[in-house]
Amino acid sequence: MKRRRLVTITAAAVPLVGAAVYVPVTAFAAPATTAAVTPAAAGYTCAPFQLPAPDGTAVESVTATSVPAGNYVVPGTPPLGGATVPDVPAHCEVTVTLTHPGLNDHAKVQVWLPQTGWNGRFQAVGGAAYQANDQGGGLAAAVKSGYATATTDAGVGNAFDTSWALNSAGQINTGLLQNFASRSVHEMTVVSKQVVADVYGHAASYSYFNGCSTGGRQGYAEAQLYPNDYNGINADAPAINWNQFEVSTLWPQVVMSEEHTYPTTCEFNAFNAAVLKACDKLDGAVDGLISNPAACDFDPRRLIGTTIQCDGKPVTITAADADVVRKIWDGPRDANGKRLWSGLPVGADFSVLAATKTATDGTTTGDPFFVPAVWVATFVEKNPAFSSANLTYAQFDQIFQKARAQYDGVIADNNPNLSAFRKAGGKLITWQGAADQIIPTGGTVDYRQKVDATMGGTKKVDEFYRVFLAPGVAHCGLQGGGVDDMASLTKWVEQGKAPSVLHATLTNPSGQSFTRDVCRYPMVSRYTGHGDVANPADFRCVSASRG
């Protein structure tokens, strides 16, 4: 097939509606093998070209920019911006803007294509919080690893911007919510695959999706709704069960308000130090990590009466402090005592979900985490001024049920029937920190258990979908090169070698880092009893009942 060349940057409006061809910065490991490389033609340049629009959309514009090799600085400020990706190779950046006629939306698709050294693969990257797209760091890292790569902003704002949620009448902008939930990622996939084929003269040999948090949820939406889009999906710390986990992460604020007790960060840290001391040794090694938090039955009441030092002053742990911690770990319950969702994992940091603020008069109140607070205020209550800082248990229960009734059909992404994805030959990997302080790890486990129950049990599901829980790791905490997830996924997809473990770099609370094999669920890591606890070879994956 004759290769089409991209020529220099111009702008072009291409108002075409035609047949579709659906199918927090993510780290990208180098692929396990190298597919056939199709180098760009001599004199490679970049320019827009006409594209068929996915069904139900129109292409508003196409632009192309030739970008020289150099360092890439991620726009914005930490934690999502500000980082530098060094030595990004020369590439072409194609931007396609899509709209859904009648909705007045404008969803940008960015496609980055390496000028030379393309590895023959396509990799899409996901977003974070309320942002559908990658900030650019994931794209730059993917291009650096040889991928053609893409992301979409879905026509919505950045991670902390939900101004798009309500229309002028104060009602939910259902079109943009659908974009954010799933539609735009599929349309991005369709467009990007076409761009890749046009640029290099043939389609990518393999297509992958990579994301964490919101990006993880997007990956699950793809597997459930558009099972033919990707050969492999790496969906980490996934924000699935959106309503349950979003509303549930307000539970620590509800508990503190109802109990009129607001432990300080120092006091919360004392409970985590105590639980680590009690449960670290359960896997046979004292290494600063709790390998199986589910087996940890530490009772926070054991600390009642204990005196600790906070800012140089003695503080005594009270029964009220212990009760707050117990209820936060236990998770939200309704008025009849039925558990609604998982609580904060044992050993996870309290400071995000149980944050407080103190007024000038010394009064302490709750300070709810932005993401769930905005979900409840703007989407559920449709009142951006609504405060979730002082919810009662009864109000919390009402909001939980109200959110599920309104949005489970739009953004839950928790359908356990992955038969179509399995039939298409897809492979799905998820890792999540066992100490995830933002998305309860129990939600991911709950979903996997439901898939097992729906699709024939653990052994059959392991043939195409595997979950790995990393001890001591916080939310998306293995990003930045700390795990070989993409390399493992590539081997599985292209060579049929399913990963029994992921190789990761873990860090304990003392700041010590070491490599460790992260076991696939439901296995857990256990020390053999001899050798160096920093040596992964001295641990084995065993049944959780033995962990």
C-alpha cells in the first residue's frame, strides 16, 4: 500500500459526517517485543487531511503541527502538571475536533505520531478526576516508547473543572456527561486509528488503552461497551462503581461531623502506625508493608488512653477518636446497619478524605475532598453551592441512593459480563494500591468477584482479566515507571504469556524502596522465612487464606 505523507502545519475545517470505522500522567513501560517498524518517509512533514467522522458526529476541524525533538513540560501545576518528560522524539501532533450536531459540543482528539521508530502499535491514554484526557505527559512518554498515541478532552474541562455539568436551566448537560462517561473515548479511538493508518500507510498491528483512576474507569467502559476497540487494556485504580465510591468517599466527613470528633493528622497517623505494627508481620516479614489488609483485624480501640506526641505536645487518644477511625475503616452503612460500600483501606492515608480546617476562633470542621463534594453538589443536588461538610447519616444515605438512581446507568461502568471482550480476544490488566486513599480498593475486588461469578469462576476469568493489589501503594502510586504493567500486557496480548505477577518498586512508610512481585488476585505475597526481605525471590504468592 502506498504510504500517505503528512505535510506542514495548516488548519482545515472538514465538516464531514460519515460512517464510523468504538472500536492521573501514566507511566509507559517499553513494549515486551518490537512489532514491525514503519519509519516515516524521507522528508517527513505534517499537515491536516480529510477524515470520515464517527457515526453521529461531524468533524469541525483538523490541524497538524510538526514538533521537533526535545523535553516536554506538562502544562499546569502539580500534581497533574509541571513534570518534565525528557528527550521526546520528533513527532507530528494532529488535533481533530468533533461535535455532535445539535449539542454544540467540541471534543478535541489529540494524536501524536513519532516521526521515526514507530513500533507499529497504537496506545490511547486516559484522564484524571473530571478530566477525560491526558495532560500531555502520558502522550510524550508513549511517543518516547515508540507508540502512536492519542487522548481526548471529551469537550469538558480540566480535572477540577465541572462548570460544564449544568446547562443554563440548571439541568445536567447530558450530552457532555455522556462524552465524559464513555462516548468520546470510543470516538477518539475510531478517529485515531484512521489517522494512524493514513500517516503510516497501514493500520497499527495492536491497539492498547492505558489509564489510571478516571483513566482506569475509561478502560473498563471500553471493555464493557466497545469490546473490539482494543487488544489490551491497562486500567489501574479504576473509578468504576462511580456513584458508590464517589459518595462513599464523603463518609469520613459524615462520621466526624456526626460524632463531633475531628482527629488531627497526627492522631490519624498514630492509628496507621499501630495497624502497621500489628499487621506488617502477618506475611512473615517485617518490611513496613501490609501484604493482605483484608486479614488485618486490628481494633482501633486498642489505642484508647495511649499518649502520643503531636507538634511536641502530649495528646491522649480518646474513645471518640477510636470510634471515628473504626467507622471510617468499616465504611458507610445505611440506617439499618447494612453496608453500602467499602471504607478507607486499613493503612491508607486519612489526610485526603478526612481533611479538616480550623477557623480563626479555633473551631474545627470538616473539609470534604473536592471530587466527591462536587459530584454530590453539582451532579446529584444540581446546586454547586451545596455543602457536604455537615451531612447527617440519614442525609448521606438519601444522597447515596439518589446518586445511584440518577447515574448508575450512565457512568457506573460495572457490568460484570465481559463476554464480548473475551470473545474479541481482549486482555485486561488492573493494578491498584492496597492503600489507595482515594478510591477504595474494595470496589475493584467487588467487581472482579462479580465477574468471576458471572463468567465461570476465577480460573476462567484469569484467562483474559487479571487484578493485582500492590501492598502499601497509594492511589495511582506506581505511575512514573514503578511497575511493568504495559510490558506485561504486551507480552500477554502478543505472545500469549499471561502475567502471574507484576514487577514493581514499592516504598514503605520509612521511605525504603525495594522491588517486589505483586501477586495476582486472589493471591497474596508471603515471605519464605529466609533470605533478604528486599529480594522479591524470597517471597511467594499464596492463597489469601494462608497470607
